[in-house]
Amino acid sequence: MPFSVLMSVYAKENPQYLKEALDSVFSQSLPPDEVVLVEDGRLTEGLYAEIRSQQRLHPQLKTVELEENQQLGRALGIGLGQVSHPLVARMDSDDIAVRERFAVQYRYMMEHPEVSAVGGYIQEFDDAGTWKKVKEMPLGKEIDHYIRYRNPLNHMTVMFRRDAVMQAGNYQHFPFLEDYFLWSRMYAQGAKLANIPQVLVHARTSGNLFRRRGGAAYCRRYLKFRRIQRELGITNRRQFLKGCLLSIAISLQPGWLRKRVYGVLLRK
């Protein structure tokens, strides 16, 4: 069964990081049959040059050009509509996939036809290349509890069945929660989610990540998401209230404290 990779890039991203990400995709032990790269609005000359260079080397790289920036959820939704194959691997434009990633996930999806989406662990590193911590994810039945309070899959590691995602309504606009929103809708429809207990992606992080994922606006967005989870039947009243309290506590912390909480409590 052939498979595709789905990516999105926008103007503020670094051409060198995009190169490293695409190089890691095309140097896989099991390379993809197609890579769909959504150009989310007008890009810089450096990004265009890198994309043209990659296309000369890899004709399976297909671009989807959007005139205006749509943000990640909408961009991925449009891109998924252009994907040709039933299995799709997500990849971020500044991360690095380990060489066996696609082979491991492809084999898993072939052996587990009941699974709609499978992710794995990430090893985080900062812009200077200093390796940080491994973010492990829940396995098996643990996902049923985990999804009520936290995102159960590392988005940049996921391989999914295109039909299952489309059946759940495709990617939708929900800034910073696009993937969690999608997994929740899939889960509510009975889709089975899974994680492979090994690092699949080296994920680039920075201090800005923790600052962006906080503040009053982010908190309101997360509380809206908790209400949606309740409406989908994922949480009962007690779980809904617990999720709201956790979201408020994390979102309204100072940025430096949020970074410490993520680093000490939420990573290993």
C-alpha cells in the first residue's frame, strides 16, 4: 500500500530547518510515495529556493500553493484533500524524522488494521542543537484516560488512515489544538488510537513555545475545547471540570513556570 507525507510551511519558517526536515523524509529506509507540502501563503525567496531544489531531487514532492495564510488547521485540511494515498504521515517543517520512522509505522499499520492513527515518542532539542528530554506518550488502554485531559498523540509523529480523518471532518481551524481536536472527534466516533514506544522524531523546540501556549486568550480557547469534548461524550461532568481546572492552572501560569512544569512533570 503506498503512503503519503503531509506537511505545511509558512513565511516565518527557516529554509535550513525545512531542508533538514525534507532530507530526513527522503532519506528514510522506507521512503514515501508522495510528499504534499502546503505553501500556506506567500513564502520567502529562501523557502521557495529550497523547495525548488528539493523538487529537482525528488519529483514525488508536490506543492499546494495558497495565496493567503490560512493557519495550520485549514492548511492541513486543504492539503489532505490533495493527498493521493490511503495512509498519510504527518511531518512538521522544522523537525527531523529518525531514519526508520516510516518503516516502523507502516509495518504497525499493516499489522493493526483496526488502528486509525499511530504516533510515537519525540526527543526534543533546542535551536542550538542541545538535546533535551524525551516526551513519552500513553500506550494501549492508557490512551482512553489520557485523552480526557491531554493530547494523546505527538502530532508530528502520527501516521493515520486518510478515510478515518475525513470521516471525522478532516483538520479544522482550532489554533494550537488542531490535532487534539481531530483526535477527539475521531475517538468519539470509535476510532482506535495508538502509540509506538520509541522515538520517531527529533522535535525542535524553543522558549517561545511555552510563552505562546499560555495567557487569557489561550485559556479561553482551551475551555471551549473542553466543552466540545463534553459534548462529544468523551468526558463526564467530573472529568470535564477536572480538565477545565488543569487547563486554567497551566494556561495562566507565568511563562517561565509553565516551561518548568512541562519540562519536569510532562516530559521524561
